[in-house]
Amino acid sequence: MEFVRQLLVFLHLLGMAILVAMFFVQRRLPAGSPLNVGWLHGAALQLVTGLALQLLAPLTHADYNHVKLGIKLLVLLVIGGLALVYVIRRVPAPRWLPVTLVSLVVVNVGLAVFWS
């Protein structure tokens, strides 16, 4: 069971890396480009693996701070919601959007690391 937990943590971190990478990909695109669908993939990977880790907590005897996880989930839903709106509409992504999305990713990482 420990291997499954570690695999989920690995995939969860990979989802975060995808979100950060999408910021750099988005910056290289010409102005007026639509939002890259990778934002949705990274957010979905984070959501699925985060929920799986939470659901496996009783089996792995892990004790999680539910308030912290709730706030992290809320931030992730904002990231996913913004990305979903702009990916589905296929309109040019505003200049503020990638910066806002990556800032929310950094907030989520900060919550994970610094909130014990």
C-alpha cells in the first residue's frame, strides 16, 4: 500500500509540474492565443491524485489536516474553473490569466509545504 501512496504523491507532484510548465508554454505563445489545454490536464491530475490520497488515508494510516485540504481543493477548483472557461470558449487568453493561474499554483504549493 505504501507503493501506491508514493505513486500517487509522485503523480500529484507531476500534476503541479505540468501546471507550472503550462505557464512557460503559454508565455511562448503569441499574443491572442487561446489557453493551452494542458492547464486542464494538470489540474485534473492534481484533483484525481489528491482525492485518491485522501481516500486512501485510512488504509495508509495517514492523518491529514482536513481544513488545509479543503482550502487547497478550493484553490485547485478556481484554477480548473478558470482554465475550463477559457479552454472551452477558445477565446484569446487575457494577459493576466496565466500569471493568475501560476500564482494560484504557487499558493497551493505554499499551503502544502508551510501549513503543517
